[in-house]
Amino acid sequence: MKKEDISFLKQMAEASEEAILNLEESYVKKDYENFDRAKKIILEIQNKISEVAK
């Protein structure tokens, strides 16, 4: 794996952590719009990680 890929994956992991925190906070507040947005971000991050891992 290239150094750029490792750096990218690290950034995606950090973004994922932030999105998960937002997801949890939105769930507690019953803010369904932000919950859905955070869920979509997490799914996008997962897809990007999968592409790099191939």
C-alpha cells in the first residue's frame, strides 16, 4: 500500500469517528435530518475506504 493511501485511510478513519459522534448526538436529540446526513457520510467513507483497499 502506498504512503498516500495510508494517509488517506487515516483521514477517513478520523472523519468516520467524527461522523459517528454526530450520529450518536443526533440520535439522542431525535434530530432525524442530521442523523440521516451523518449516516450517509459514514456510508460514503466506507465506500471510499473499500475503493482504496482494492
